[in-house]
Amino acid sequence: MKNNNNKAVNKVFFILILLSLLLILARISQPVTILRNLTYHFLIPGIHFTSNSFSSSNKFITNMSNIFRVYQENIILREQIVLLTEQLRDYQSVLEENIKLKNLLLLQPPKKTKLLFATIIIREPDHWYKWLIINKGQNCGIKKDMPVVTIMRDNKMCVIGKTAEVYDSTAKIALITNSLFAVPVQIKNADIDCLIEGTDSRYLKLFHVPQSSKLNINDEIVTGPLSSVFSSNIPIGQISEITKTTYDDYAEILVLPYVQKQRIYEVAVIMPAEESK
Amino acid sequence: MINIILMFLLYAVLLIIQFVIPKYFVCNSIYPNFILMYVVYMALNRGAMKGQLTGFLYGLSWDILSTDIFGTRALSLTIAGYIAGKFNRNLNKDQIATQIIIMSVCLIATHLLLILLYLLIPNDFAKKSIELNSNFFIYLIVNLILTPVVFKILNFFKKHSNSVKFYK
């Protein structure tokens, strides 16, 4: 029985082998193509279904890995958000501070000014370094505490003083050399703020100069931003003498105003453009 | 009638698995040969006759669906079914070692047969043959690792499908 079974197996095996070899040798490409198309026609729904299932699984796995990745990314981004929020808060405070400082600087917006030229009509020898009187007054729009300048030979302005008393057609100018006169100044190119005062002589005295600052003869002095009368950077004069103490501190700094370097016959009152008549 | 339908379903599912799954897992032309595993499983459990017939049927189907020389798969799988069927009563087919040894014998036999066929019948297809271009050693290891798993699954279906006489 077993032998018969084995023989049958062997017979079928040889038949199948022969059949296979015949198929190989026959090279039946055309009928196979038709058969292939037919088989695909039946298998296509299943193939599609399986393919879609695997695609979905792959998408699911990809999504899961993406979720994990996004979770990790989220943690990192949250940390960054906290960091950036802190930075933003700092930025906001800096911005507010900046706005405040800008507002502070803009408390005195630059005014439109014009020059009103006037002729010196009186300059008393006894008060040569104190006062002078010009031929323009209230009628021309001059008011008290208006800056008065003169034009130098090189067509630059220099401070001469300010209006102290104003009359209808005249005005009294307090000269910069007047001992009652003081104006906040800067030493040009050094960014040092200090105060200059008249001495009733041809020189001015510089006060409140920081001991650490290095001053030189001929350093130019200009009006500073702290002045309520003068706008910044109007030339005043040059340092002419520096006296130091035994401890190397500044004892006395004398400034020769530009106004003393030339004869003055005319001055110009700086006045707001809208206030002129 | 139910058995025929189930057989046809199994046949379709196996073909689909063989031709769809490798699309997602093939790496360097190394793919799991599920059909060969099924043929070997059938031969071990049902004998050489069923094994070689299953091999021939699935081989022919593979030939129809593939672009290789027509008949090569039918020949190789028939031989694989026959060889595996010869161990039907001589070895303990439930042991993993047995399954791996028989599977490796069948894999090597089909591979050598394919090489021989492509040498005897020079064809452009020979250059495209997956087996000849792939790293056979890795291909062998992958399939041997998968063999016990596939056998376990098939055993599971066999035990839990009492109505399917095909397995009994």
C-alpha cells in the first residue's frame, strides 16, 4: 500500500516536472499575458485592499512616530516659548524705558528760530563786561532771557549773552562775561558737562569740571544741552589757561570767549520764528 | 463546496500576501518567501503528494504573476514540495529545528535549481531574477527566522478551524 502510494507520488512528481519543463521550453509569453491579466483582474480588489491596509498601517505608524516626535518637539518649543517670553518681557521693559527716555528728550522739541539783528547803541565802559543795550526791544518781539549771539569773522555764531531787560524799543543784554551770568556748557569732543560763569573781566571761569577729565589749552567750549536759554553746540570760546593744585586737581580754568577776539557792533537775538512780528 | 471556497480564499490571500507585503518589507531584494513556507508546511503535514501539487499550483500562479521565465517557479516549488513531503513521516514536524532544516534544504534546492535554469536558458530575465541578484545568505536567514512564526500561525489556524477539513 505504502509502495503504491510512493509510486503514485513519484509518478505525479515526474508528470509535474515534465509539465513544468514543457512550460519552460514552450516560452508561451502571449497566452501567459492573457492569463496574467485575467488573474490580476480577480486579484486586484484583494491586492488593493491589502495594499491600502498596509498603507494605512504605515501611515498609522508614521503618525504615531510623528506624534512622539511632535511631543518631544513640543516640549522643546515650550521651553523656548518660556525663554522667549522672558526675553520679550525684557524687550518690552527696555522698549518702555526707551519710549520714556525719548519722551524725556522730546520735552523740549526743537523750535524754529530766526535771528533778529540789532545794533549796539550803548556799551558803558564801567560795565564793559556786564551789559550793553541794543536798538531793538519789545516792539520787535524780543522778550526776556532770549539768547543773544554775534557773528564771527568765519561766519559762525558765538554766544554774547542774553536779554536781561526788555523795553519797547531797546533791550539790555547781560553779557556772558558778566559775573551774574552762568550757562551750562560742554567741552567739545570730550562730552564733559560743566558750568561757565562770567568774571566781569575778559575771561570766563569753568566750574564743575570732573577731575578725571583731561583738558587742554584751546579746547573749544560750546553751550550744553542742559541750558534752558541756549540751544546746544553754540560756540562760546576756548580754554586759555589751566591752573592745577599741588594734588593735580583743577584749581582754575579760564576761557577766553570768542566775543573778546573781535569788535562787536551788531548782535543777533535768537527768537522763535512764530513769536516774531 | 465550503472547502473549495475556503481553499480559493486561502490561495488568493497567500498570493496577495506574497505580492503585497514584500512591497513594504523588501530590502536589497531580500523578501520573505511565504509561498514556499506554505508549500513546505503542506508537504510536512499532508505528505509529498499534496506538497508537490500545492507547489505546482502556487508555482504556476507565481509564474503567471511574475515576469520571470514561465514554469521556473512551478518547477522549483514542485521539487520543494516533493522534498519536504519525503520528510513527512520520518521527522518530528512540530520541532522548530526540523522546520528550519527542511526549509533551509528547500530554499537551497530551489535556489540552486533557479541558478541552473538561468544558466541553461540564458535570458534577459536572468539578470532581473531576484534570487540571483540578492544576497542569498541574508535571504536564507530572513526566511529561516520567519519559518517557525509562519508555521505557528498556520498551526493556530489549523487548530481553530475545525470546520475547514482542508487542514485535517
